[in-house]
Amino acid sequence: MQILRTNPLNAQVWLDDLFSAKAVEKGGVVRRAIRDVEREIGRSALIAEVRRRGFHLIECGGQFIVICNVGHMQVIC
């Protein structure tokens, strides 16, 4: 895996754009391709921001799925 040296300002702009989606305001779901996240900001930056917001992050099928809700999450199947 390639280690990226992203510009912190560009990373913040990318995160601001992701979390400005209407779905975030409504407690919904946003998703991004893992390869895009790794190229633009790096996995650890996304994880840190999701944790800071108290949201939930799932990785599945080459996608990161962010559940933009601080409520209890239960995976059924």
C-alpha cells in the first residue's frame, strides 16, 4: 500500500465536502470508494473524522460507508 503525503488543507476541504452532504444533516449514509479515500486523504484521516463526529464506519466491497448518526448500531446480518 502506498503511503500518501496529503496537504492537510486539501484533506480538510475534502472532508468538509463529504460531511456537507444533505444525508449527513439528516442522519443518513454517505459512501466513498476506498481507493478514492486513500488517494485523497488517507484511511486514517477518514477514520479519525468519523470517530470525532461519533458516527459509524463500515468497509465493504471496496467502499467506505459512513452512517452519520450517533445512535446505537447493530449489524443484523
